[in-house]
Amino acid sequence: MAPRLQLEKAAWRWVESVKPEDIRQEHIELAYRISLPACKRGTCRRNCKGNPNCLVGIGEQTWLGEIDENSFHNIDDPNSERRDKNTFVGLTNLGATCYVNTFLQVWFHNLELRRSLYQHYNSRAEEHNTESDYEPESICEHLQYLFALLQNSNRKYIDPSGLVKALGLDTGQQQDAQEFSKLFLSLLEDTLSKQKNPILQNVIQQQFCGQFSYVTVCNQCGRSSALPSRFYELELNIQGHKNLTECVTEFLKDEKLDGDNRYFCESCQSKQNATRRIRLHSLPPTLNLQLMRFVFDRQTGHKKKLNTYISFPEQLDMAPFFEVTKDQKCVYELSAVLIHRGISAYSGHYIAHVKDARTSDWYKFNDEEIEKMEGKKLQLGTEDDIAETVKSQTRKPKCSKGYHCSRNAYMLVYKVQEEETVDPAVAPVQVPEFLQRLVDQDNHKFEEWCSEMSDMRKQSVDKGKAKHEEVKELYELLPARDGEPYEFIPLDWLKKWLDDSTATKKIDNSHFLCSHGKLHPDKVGDVKRVSQKAGQVLYERYGGGPRLDGSTLCQECVEQRCRVLRLKNQLHEDYKEVSNLVKRTISGEGYWVGKASLRSWRQLALEQLEKDEHESEPSNGQSNGNGSHAHNSQDCSPEVSEGNEEEMKTFNEDIVCSHGGLSILDAERKLVSSEVWTKLRAYFPKALEFTQDQSACPQCLTLEQEEKDNEAVSKMMALDQKNQLLNLFHEKNRPTLTKWPQDTDILYVVPLFFVDEWRKFIRRPTKSSPVSSVGNNLLVCPHGGFMFTYDSLINGDAQHIVLLWPSEWEVISKLFIVDQSISINCVKQTTPTGPTTKYTTHPDLCWECREGFLFQQQKDLREYTQATIYIRKIIEDKRMIKEAVPELNASSSEAEEEKEEQPKVAGERDPDFSQTASSSTEECWNSSSSGVPNHFWTKDQPPSHD
């Protein structure tokens, strides 16, 4: 099938020879493409949106054929969550809790610890009603319940979030695994020590606690002292070592105490050189050996991981490390290896290899996944050789029989070797009855969930099969044959109907209606023509509407489109004819049109035609020549009708005033002949019409006269004020504080801002507003005190004020509103030492506010948070670019006073110096200053400040 654009052009090709009033049914059906041939399956790679009869590629491929039942649902088999026979239960990783899971699995496989925890008295669990969910509170209750689930749950893995939350761990942040092991055992020991059962009180010590002494021997007198200590794990340094024996040997080796680290000998009563070592006394049944892979790197200030290969035996004999081995079992068997995958100490993944104490089989515990090793041997295999991008030259050493090598093992767990007569399988750990009831309750919930999921799968399959039959049946009915009744159904709805992953909603045709309530011609590409029989079935099953059948082909829209297309074709010829006609002399009646509208009428007409061509709903806003002509502007001055050709939206709007009448600006409009207006009116039928005899807006004429009168009054006022204060305007004969005038003992003060605004009004009375108030409150604090001293005004603060002669103050008091009188008085006194002069202000200075003002001034000087910064660039000939100043000095002539000077632009093409919007060669960051003058400096001469 041809592309969509080609189909659209072909559907309207007939308009070139048919006028709107001559349109018949055959033309309407051509516009709606009723007779286009339907596409056959296999001929289209995707659906032809330009052809309403193409029903290929809308999602039917999925249903036309045999379908696998699994495609009708997305529910996994619930039995995949069921625990396999003769396997252990995994633990869910809550984000970054794999290190917690590994330790929990290791402790669970410590049968003595598990058996003892089951004896913990738990009144809440024993009295719990199985109708509600059991929620442990203490650490022991959580661990007890977790171990019971790990032992007898039907689930493949369980959620340890209760215990993790009780421990206050952040599930999104990986903690130090070795530190977690120490803290958890310490917390568990402290909790169990409060139990009445003596077995529980000491279970942690009995399982994990050993003893050694720090033995110190004085080199001077030979005196030996021992400091006994307990340990729960041996922390072995692995740096520089190859096997476990070397690590233990270094742990027990002699340490020299000399220099600043000398030992204070009780016998010698002084500090002496000495030797210190660790002497083992007893080892626990479960021996935890921490391999210190995570060490502090002094160069980087962070922890790092040592990827050193360490060899360790399956059977460990600790007898060589004892001085006396009386009544001490020294042979241990490897029972667990904890692995850290990753090259960083701050990230990675933790897994555990654990030996089943009852069967001696080895298992790999990786969160939810549990894998049994083949045979009865520990098989690290590639598990430990993962390099994780570590480019190490160290090769894995060959291991002797009964030994293993690892570069990722960080903890080894050894169990003391039992006598051969002891068989662990004889005494399995039994879950207490009160805990088993809770486990049975959880298993019952799991079985209910499995049954619910299975039912949902079955329902989805049954629903899918029914939908399959429905689609196959209806798809055969969809094509509308020639001469038979038909309806239009939305294409998107058909696609969603054929997409089983989305719920089928009601049919909604409201988006495809034209302003006449029928199918819009532009929307025919978004619907499909189907047989009336198929449409009836779809509406009965899914509802919706309004229904669009053959009677909803809109003749009005087709006629409008025909008119628009014909006008578009005729526009070029009309434009040339109008251009020639406006040059001729008008004879007879004429019409006013805007000059801007006349210059851009072709573009406006084209935009209007485009809008009419694609309009699908009645327009609620303005259109080019077809909408309201009221302006939003509230200004009633004649300037509102000054047309902006680029922003114009409607024809003739440039000669319409804010009152809806003819603009008073004669220069903005042109008189055209009735022949020109007739052609323009064909494109803009609703544009406002102004005949040659129509008068301009009377309201605008009145406002114009009032504005002229106001300007005359402002000019007279400015001239009068200037004549009375001529020296103030020209800044001539001004008093100064550094040299006090001889003929007066008082000077008056006004803000510089007041004088600047007044001068602006005098220079441009028609463009600036007259000044009404002096505004001396700007110089007075809230307490009514003056903000400046005589000395501060001499030293720089005078830039905020202007000094006035008494005669000038008298004039200002009459012309303006004076909110506060401020004066500086010169008082001359005769003293025994001679005549003195004292200066006072009225009102008096407010010292409190003055100090606050100075503090804020210094703060602003340092922070520059609210200052205007100008940066000037020195050009090649070292001349400074002219600096913009706030006010230009007034010249002697009236013409120069009203002339607006602009700074000369230099280096405007310099790519290294960005220009501002006003093309100035200064870059400016501008905001109002907090009562402090703006700061200026050049780019190559920064200010000197702290």
C-alpha cells in the first residue's frame, strides 16, 4: 500500500475540478477512502494507517494459530518456591545483607548453639494464638524463630527482615562483616546471660570462647608477668604469609618492648626492655579464625582488601602452638569457609561454604541459592578464583592433599574433632513443640499462597483460551465488504483488544468527531472500517460510543476542506492580483485595511487555511480574521493600535483600537478598492470591515487630547521648578562640608535619589513622572534619628545625600511634600583656649542604628551578595573601555540635556569578552545593594579587601 501522505493527497485530488457546491456522495466517499482495497495478510509489514480498510498488523498475528498456554499468564510456577527434599533453606538478600546471611547459615549449622537456643524460654511464642501472625521482639526470639524456619520450613528461602530490623541494620549499606560477627555474638551473649537456665547463660562462652595470656618477661631481671584474656576469635595477619601455620605462628611470636614502648618492671621499679608474647591456654569447641584481609591503607586513608593466597588444612592440629596440652583437644576439622567476592573492602558479595555436621556433606550458601557439592569434599573451584578485573601476577599455588588455597576467604571456622564413637546423626536437634506450631502456621500460609497462585494461573489460561476463540471468530467478521453496511472502530482500541496484557475498555469515538458531531475527515487514518455485524458484536460486549456508521461521513467538513484546498491553490494568483490592484487609483467606494495586515496577508491567509484544514473541533479562541478582535491591553492610549507585523495574529487587528473601533493612527492604515477587499474577505470572512466614511474611535480621540493636555501641564511644571532651582539642576554654586560657607550657619539635607529623580523629570517631563515627595525618611532610622555624622559625611557618606542652601530648602518645602526636615548646623563658640566650631545635626544621630549600619556595610563589602559588579577589559592599545556611569552630567544647552548618550562599544567582536544585551563592553551582575553603594573595579585591578 502507498505511504500515508500519498493516500491523503489521492483522497482529495478531485477538488481541483469540483466546487464545494457541486460535491456529491462519491466525492465524500473518496475523501473518507471508503473504496480503498483492503490489504492481505503477508503484504504489509505493519498496519497502513492511511487505509481504513487495512486490518493487517494490528496484533492479530498472536491469535491466528496455536498458542502455548504459558503465554496466557505471567505467573511463575509456585512450586518453584518450594523447598526440595533433603536440602537446606536459603535466606533472602534484602539489598546488601549477604554478609548477615552467611553468618546466620554458619551459626545455624552449629548444632550445639541451635539446640541451646531452642531451650530459650519464650512465653510469647508458647502462648501465641495461631490465628494471627507471630512477631518476635527480642534478638533471641528472632534468632530462635529463624532457626526453626531454616530447619522445618517448606519454603525454598525465607525472609530475615524481622531480625535485620531488630538489629537496626541498614539494608542498603554493606557493613564490616568481621565487626558484625563480633558485635552480634557479644549482643547474643549479653542477652542469654540474663536467662535462668545455666546452659543458656554460658552457651556462647562454651562454644566460642577460648583463653590466652599476654606474657611479658623483663630482660633485666627475668621477671615474668601474665595478663589473662578471653577471645572469641583469633585475628590473624595474612600479609607476607602463604599458609595458616605461618599466620598463627606470627600471632604467637615474641614482641620486643624497647625505646618508648619499654615495660615497667615491678621488680626493677623502672622501665626496662622486655619481651612479650601470647600464650594459649584453652581453645573453644568452635574455633573462629579471622583472616585480616581488610586492612587500613595509610597512603589512601581508606581500608583495602589483601588478595593474598592463603593455604589452610581440612584438619588443623593446634598442639604445636601450646606450651602445655594437658586435657586440651587440639585437633580440629574445617566446618565453614566464608568468602568475599570483590576487589574492594567497601563492596562485593559474601557467600559461605558450610559442612553439614550430620552428613559431612559440603554446601554452598549464596543467599536464596543453595548448592550441594559433589562428593564430601570442599570444592572452592572457580568460586575462589574470581579475579574481578584484578590484574595480579600471582598464580594460585598448588595445594597438597587435605589443603585448600584461597585469595578470598576471610574467615575459617574449625570444629574440634569428636571421638569416633560419637555419631552426630544419633542425636538430631529437635524443634520444640511451641516453635513447630509457628513453623506449621507459616507452612500453612505458604501452601495457601501456592494454591492461590495455581488458581490464578488456571484462571488466566481459561480466560486466554476464551479470548483466543473470540478473536479468531471476530477477526473473520471484521472486514467490511463492498455494498454492505459498515462502522468505524478506533485503531488504538482494536490494538488494545488484541493485546491481552491490557484490560479492554469501552469503545470511545469522541476524539474523532468534528464540530458537526460526525467523523472528521482527518481522523479517518485513526479508525478502521469494519462490518456492521462485527461492530454490533463489539459494542454489545464492551459498550461505548458514539457509534460511527456510513451516515456519519460529514458533508459539511468535506465542503469546507474543498473550499480551503481550492483557496490554497488560488492564493498565489490572488496575491499577485491584489499587489497590482492596490497600486491603482481608487474609484468609488473604498475600505480601510492595516498596512501591516496588507503586507503579510498571504502568510496570514495560509496560516488560516492550514488551521481550517486540520481543525477537528470548534475553535474557542481567536483565528486569523475569524475571531474576536478585543485586545487584552488595558492601555487606552493611541499607541495600543501600533501594529507589530511579526506578532500579528488576525487580519486588520493592527487598525483596531482597544475599544473595538477604528484606530486614530492614519499612518497605520491604507485605503483599498472594493475589488481588493472582496478578494481579501474571501480568505478572512470574519475580519472587521471599515468603510472609507467610517470615523475613528471617539474614545481614543478624547484620550489623545487629554494626553496632550497633560504633557503641556508637565512641561510647564518642569520649567517652573527648573527656574526656581536652577543652580540645583545644573549643580552650580553647591555648598560643601569640607569648606563651610561663611554666610550661613545651617544647611539642609535631602537624599541623592530625590534629586536624581527630579532631574530626570526636568529633562524629560513627558516621559518621566513628576516627583511629589522629598523622601527624607530614607536617611532616618526607625527611632527617628539621623544615620550619618558630620565626620562620616566628610569621609565618604556624602555620596548618599545632597546639601541645600536655606533658600533652596524654602522653595522645595513649597513645591514638594516634606516628610522629615534634616539639617546640619554650624555652632561657633568662644572658649578660654580660643574660638571653636561645633557641628550638630537635626534630628540627632542614633548611635544604635549607626553601628548596625556600619556593621552591615562592612559585611556587604566582604560578601558581595547584593552588589553590582562591572568588569572592564583592557584592549590591545591599553585604552580603557569607556565606563558606564549612572547619570550623565547635565550640559548647558536644553538639547544636550534631553539627549540620551550611549557608551561607545569597543571590542564588540572580541570572542574572549562576552557582551551584555545592551552591547556594552562591561559584564554586569546586578542586584539592589543593601543600603551600600555599588562596587566598581576593573578586571585586572581587583579591590583590596579581606
